[in-house]
Amino acid sequence: MDAINNFFGWLFGTRTGVVTLMVGGVVLFLIIAWLLEKRTRARFYNHQKEPGDWDLFDDE
């Protein structure tokens, strides 16, 4: 139990822990956004391109 307490103390009580927590959150949300974009592309694969459309992955 002391190890868990030390870990949370480090995670929320030190500058390095807070930076690790923030970077981990950013990476997690980037992975989630990338997966959702891939799923959306698979679902709407037959979408007709229009002049105003933009492409995240630069596929033609």
C-alpha cells in the first residue's frame, strides 16, 4: 500500500510527475483521435471529394 501512496505522491506532488501526467494525457488523446479518424474514413470511404474538402492524411 505504501508503494501506491508513493506513486500517487510522485505523480501529483512533483513537477516531473505532473509533466508525465500531462504528456501521457496528450498522447492518449492523440491515439484516440487517430483511431476515430481511421474508423470514420472506413465508414465513409465512398465520399465524393469536393473542392472545399481537406484531407488529414493527404490521400487521393
